[in-house]
Amino acid sequence: MAVVGLVEIKGDPKQLLAQYDKAREVIEKAPPPPGLLIHTCVELPDGMRIANVWESEEQLWAGFNNPQFQSAVRNAGMEPVKPTVLRVHNFIPFAQAQVR
């Protein structure tokens, strides 16, 4: 069953997004983790929110606990935040485009 992992981090959005981008550069050098369908990061007035759609909760936790992911986040100056996990009721992939 598909799930969404949600993480909200409070703080200065510009600093948080710079740290996120530093971690993302390292993470994107590896193949995507098995089961990750969609990744989004959005700026909030008081921080950032990350939402990931995974094929299963087991794959979510495998991705979160991956030593390379943990290391990339810590090396960017952040601590990994355990996501809130929610079951997906419906998932419709409308496009295969990357937005940057």
C-alpha cells in the first residue's frame, strides 16, 4: 500500500533550503531508492515541508534509514527528521516531468 512521508522543519527558509540543496546534490548522485515514486520540497514562510510518496511503508523506512541518506543530511548541517506516515487513498501520475 502506498504511503506519504511528511516532514516539516521550522526555521529560516533560505538557510534550510540551502542545506536541503547541499544534501540533495549528494543524494541525487545515487540511484533513487527502491519504491520512491515522488519527492517534493516546498518553502514555507517559517521553514520547509518535504513530502515523499512511496510504494510501501517498508520502503519508506528503508530509504530513511539508508546510511548514505543519513550521512548526506547530517553533512549538510541538518538532522534527519522522522516523517509522519499517511496511507495514500489514490495516486494518479499525470506527467513524467522534473520541475526545478
